[in-house]
Amino acid sequence: MPEDKALGFNMVTCSAPVNIAVIKYWGKRDEELILPINSSLSVTLHQDQLRTTTTVACSRSFEEDRIWLNGREEDITLPRLQSCLREVRRLARKRHSDGDPAGLSHKFHICSVNNFPTAAGLASSAAGYACLVYSLARVLGVEGELSVVARQGSGSACRSMYGGFVQWTMGQREDGKDSIAQQVAPETNWPELRVLVLVVSAERKLVGSTSGMQTSVETSSLLKHRAECVVPGRMEQMIRAVKKRDFATFAELTMKDSNQFHATCLDTYPPVFYLNDVSRRIINLVHRYNRHCGETRVAYSFDAGPNAVIFTLQEHTAEFFQVGGTFFPPETNGEQFLKGLPITGVTLSEELKEAIGMEPLVKGISYIISPKAGPGPCVMEDPPQHLLCPDGLPK
Ligand code: DP6
């Protein structure tokens, strides 16, 4: 990390992962502090396939805080960005109360990029805010519990502060100090677990999660029932399933919870639709495949968009990938259909194809990303990885 205290210049580059909730967060009890109406649990995806990288420079010579996202300068006065900047500076002030200013009076230049297309509708705000908070904390020498800060950027971002399997406990306090993320198990606890992100061709979503969940809280009685009576039990069952590597239970809970989340969207008034025809075909495909196999080998989960996240085990990955490519044949324009960990080809039996019995839908899926579960945010030690030049402007 190039650090020159005499010149009052300090720069750090970090990366942070995307996470996919298997028990969904949907609904806030406090909009400003981003406090949820229920706890949630997620799987952190490996950063080799999906990550945000952020460089933060802090210098006496900068006149104002500035931020560039994916090559474009953005408005730094956005309230959620301001919350994160304010909270990390407050923690730094507390930590350096002995008088060491450690760049506290200096302004930040922040530059952030994703290694996946933002338009793909993957959880980019979670990785983005987690990376921002982690990098700001590193540049100011702040350590300790940072998920409460990331939460104030975007709720789901607090879970991207850890690797593996992560729970976000809703907490009870009004100040949100007990609404934190914690690791339930590291990714190494379940190395056989595999993920396939099926990127569904679609236009940009019509209703963002922030406003969608706001309307759900105001109008859906099913959401209230879910938060109070369903999620607490599911959280306990899910934590047990993850610790025991009980795939059948993990998979069933994951699918039921995704379905209930989308049911609350339909129960919202006016209703919010995130699944499209391709998503619903994928749901059918998974159930038909599992039924044919006589056991639950594959699970799906959908967030606020039509992309499917498939969970399966190493031993079934190749076959299900083939199933996906057979019933959603890719466009043959030479574009890579599989991005991520390699998957060896297998031949599907006629019996399996007949049992599934669906008409193939050409181009329904644009491409498939295949990660595993992965670790949390980290510092990128290699200086050439910085996204800002020594003058503090993007490269
Ligand atoms: C469906 O974290 O994007 O992905 O807190 O308003 O920024 P804000 O919402 P966000 O919501 C994510 C909702 C979800 C489910 C989940 O990730 O738990």
C-alpha cells in the first residue's frame, strides 16, 4: 500500500464478494438505519467469478470526496453513501482519540468496478457497499465490527462482509447496534456445494428492491406473517442444515423461502413481479429433475429479478448444467455460455429428457456463471491493482 504520511497520502485497494440469500431479507422497520423486519441467511459467492474492487485514496490535497463507479463519476451526496462515509469516519475518530488524525481531516477519492456486468442484475449493491466500507476502514485503520456500517449502505451488503455462510440477525434495538452479520460456517465447511447462476435475458427491472419492499411492508399481510411466524423457525433449521451439510434440507428450505418471498411480492398492492416466464420454466425444470432423480439434488433461488441461482453438489453439477443447456439452448454466436469453474461434459439419457418433457426454449438463458462459496472481503496487496493514479484520478 503506497502510504506517505508526510505528504498526507494513503491508498488501498480491496475486493468484496456478492452474496445470495437462501432465507430472504424483505422489508425494513427503519428506512434510514436499514433495519430489517426479519433475520436472513446467505451464501457468499467466490470472488474469482463475482466481485467488486474498490480503491480508496485519502489525501490532504483532495478538495472534496469523489466517487467513480464502473468508469463514471457518481453523486457522492447520495444519503446511503454519506451514511457509510460518516460512520467509518466516526469509528476512526473513536479509535484514534489519542490525537493521531490518520487522515481524518482528508477527503477521499473512491473508484470502484465490478468484474461482472452490472446490467446482469446480480447483487451488485451488496458487493459494492461491502467493498466501500471495508476499503474506507482499511485506509483509516479502523478494525472490528463493520457489518453495521455496510448495512447502512444496503441491507444485504452487511452479509457480504463475511465469507461462507452468513446470518444477518435482525436485532431488537432502535439504534441498530445489534442488527449485525455473523459467519455461521466458513466456505471450507462445505466444499462440495456448487452454485450455478443462470443469467436470464431480460430488460432492466421495473421496481427496485428498496421501493418494492417498502410497498410490501405497507400492504402485504403475508409479509407480516412470514416475518413473525415463518422466518424465525426457518433460520434455526437452515443454520442446522448448513452446519451438518444436509443438502436435502438446505435445498428444500431455500426453494420454499424464495417462493414465499415472491408470494409476498404478489401479495403486495399493487403487486410486484420479479420472476418472468423463463424463471418459472426453470422452477418447473428443477422440480421435474428432482422428481426424476427421486431426491432433491438441485435447488433454485430468485432475488428481485428473473435470474436463477441454482445450488447443487459437486457430483450433480455436470448433469444439471447439461440439463440447463438442453432445455435452454444458448445462442450460437460464439459467446461463452459457461463462465467460471469448468464443468466436464456429460451425455443426458433419453429417459431423463423424456421425464423432464419440456420444449427447449432457445436463448432463454444468456449464460451461466459457476462459482463455489467463497471468502469475505480482502486487501489486494499488489500495487498495480489500484484503480486510481497517484494523482487520485481514475486510471
Ligand atoms: C431480494 O439489500 O438490495 O436480494 O436494503 O434497500 O438496499 P436495500 O435492499 P437490498 O435488498 C435485497 C433483497 C433480496 C433478498 C436478500 O438479499 O436477502
